Amino acid sequence: MFENWVVILAVATSIAVGLGLGWMLRGRNCVGAPHRAELERLRSELRMAVGLQADKDARIATLEADLEAERTGYVRFEHERCAARMPQRQFG
């Protein structure tokens, strides 16, 4: 009579232990939402990278225009060279 109870109790205990361990392991591996400070830091890094990319693109455009002017013999004045460096509006 007690043999069935012992088996049922052993199975119930093993299920409870398995669920408890699974819950603990899952909780340990869960990654929480990033903190606001980290989000702001990443956003500022993105803005800086986009700005550096725009500066690089403007510099490349200026150098290409200078190279083209050198090939054709056209003399570019300083205000023409600075126009390529002026920031352009970005939409989006």
C-alpha cells in the first residue's frame, strides 16, 4: 500500500526539483532590457559615427572635384572648395 505512495512522492519530488532548477537556470540566462544610460551612450556613438561618415564623404567629394579640376585645368576658388564641406540636410 505504501509502495505506490513512495513512487508517487518520488516522481512528484523529481518534477518539483526539475522545475525549480529549470526556472533558476532560465532566470540566470535571461538578458534584461538595456539601461537608459547605455541607450543614450549608443545613440551618441551612432550620431558621432554618422557625422564622421558625412565628413569623410564631403572630403572625398572635395578631393574628387580637385582631381577633376586638375585634369581639366580648371582653377577652383576657395568659396567653391568650401561649398563641398557645408553640411547638407539629412531627411529620415
